[in-house]
Amino acid sequence: MTEQYLPEIYSRFRDRFPELSKNLEALAQSANAGPLDERTSRLVKLGIAIGAMAEGAVRSNARRALQAGATPEELLHVVALTVTTRGFPAAVASYSWIEEVLASDNQPDR
């Protein structure tokens, strides 16, 4: 597996607000305590990010879902599922973001 990718702006934000970043990480850890495995959780979060049209979160959750064992086909299936809920334009935009993640060097070794 490759090293976790963090956008430069995210790293600078964490450096500028270390206490906030620490608390946010603790909140994320407590939210992850449940019956869903990491792969499933990341696919759910990917769908939520697409619904919110949050490009950074779509890219992050796509990368993290791959790291957790999801396949590219599963990521793209999540995109297809969003068409009837979020709409075609959102699905196409998220498809382009995920395609870029899949084409990047930042994905886990397969």
C-alpha cells in the first residue's frame, strides 16, 4: 500500500489548527465505531460526498475506499447509484473526479 495522500492545503490547515485537527480526528474515530467494515464505510461516505458535491471528499473517500480494499468497479457503481438520487450532472462530475483518482499514482498498489 502506498503512503496516504494528503492535499497540501489540508496539511497546512492541520498545521495551523492542531487542536481542532486532533479533535476532528477523535470525532472521526468515534463515528467509525460500528458494525460496518472500513471498505463499506468508505463506500457509504463516498456516496454522501457525491450527494454533497464535495470534490475533495469524493477524491479522499475514493482513495481511502481503494486502500480499504474496494475495487474501481465498486467506486464507479456508487457513482451510478447516485444518478437517480443526486442527478446526472453530479454523477458525471463525481465520475470525472474518481477517474482522476484511479489514474493517479496515489492509489494503493494492486
